[in-house]
Amino acid sequence: MFSTAIVDDIKNTEKWRGLNPRLRVFQEIKGDEADVFLLCQEFLGGNLPETINIIKKNMKSSAVLTGDNSLENQEYLCSAGVDDIIFLPVCSEFLMKRIAFLNASKNDVLEKSSVNMACFSKLEETNGGNGAYLVHRQNFGDIYKFVLRIMERLEKKCQVLIFTLEKNKNCCKETDEVMEVLSDAVQICLRRGDIFSVCESNQIVVILMGADDDGGHLVANRVVSNFYSKCCDCNFKLKYDIKEIEP
């Protein structure tokens, strides 16, 4: 999963982790601590434009957290080069959706007014290049269609897997933490040439490159075993569906 850093007073760490325990708080940054940066305007003040530039140099995305929704402030933040503005207060669900969109756009080198070869050398994978390739759900459809073309040309078999995490109706525990366990299990058990995406709050979809039906079930069962070895909460049940991709 991708990481998110909030630039704010360290004293506010518990407040932000109350929205989501994965959020990390920094008072100062170098621009490489996370995939997405959320900048508190009230905390940064006049240092905000400089902080945005540091993040842009590292090919990462940023959003400003602010309670000032005036047109003047919006124009100021846009001129400073920020990718998005998130007005406070904000609920946890909406905040995580905005973070996911920001993460999907951080490697958009073609968005630059002038593209050169150096842009591509700075591209980074969301999960650091380890295990299966993690893509944002918005891009998964394009990847799927590209895989169809590869299969047609190379005459390879591929499987699509959908892992679904079901929660007991009487359980009050948030799904986010358990989904982290599932995401880690998928990343560990799949090869570098496989692809996966977190497509819903409780689902992960996978493309297994060059796998037949038996191989697909073998991988799926390995993921399930890894998941249950780390998640002993009986309120959650993991199931999967598998189907061969047909060009």
C-alpha cells in the first residue's frame, strides 16, 4: 500500500491517526518520506510554497489541508503549485479517497509542460518494486486491456483473481487495518510480474501473468494461508474467485 505523510505540528499526531492509523506526521520533510504529502496551511504558513517545491522535485503529489475556502486562498494555493486542496473538517472516508487519487497521479510525467528523459528516471513504484506490481484502481482497466494484447501475441494464459474480505455484521472493527494484512499477503505471495489493485474497501483484484487454472488456485490458497497466519480475528473471512482471462 502507498504511504501518506502529513506536515503539521507533531503534537497533532493522535488527531490525524484518529482519522486513519496509517497517517504519519512530520514537522519537516525532505520530500522522499512518503508517496503523498498533506500540508497543513495553518502550520506551514509562509513556508508552504517552498515545501510544495521540495515535494514536486521528488515527483510526489501534495494537497493542502485548510479551513480557508475563500477564492483568494484557492488562487494562492494553485499558484503555489499544489495538486489538490482539502477543506477541513473532512471525514476519514473522503480523505482516504482523495489520497488515493493523489497517489495515482504522482507518476504522471506527461502532465509536465516539458517532458524529457530525466522525468522517466525519477519514476518510482508505489510498493518500492517488491513483490507484485501495485496499480491504482483507476488504471487497472487500462492494464487489463494491455494484458489482453500481450496474451493474444504471446499465446500465454493469465488468470484474474478477486479477493473479498467479509466482515461479521456485528463487528465494529474498521476494515482498513485488516486490508493492510491482506495487501501485504498478496504482495508477498505474488511474483514481480503479477499485478494487483485495491479496488474497493474490502476487495483486491489480481492478474496472474502466465498462470493456468491450477497455478492460479495454488497462488490464491497461498495468499489465503498467509493472510490467516497473520489475522486471527474470527470476525473476518477471506474468499476468492478466479477466472481465466480470455482475449
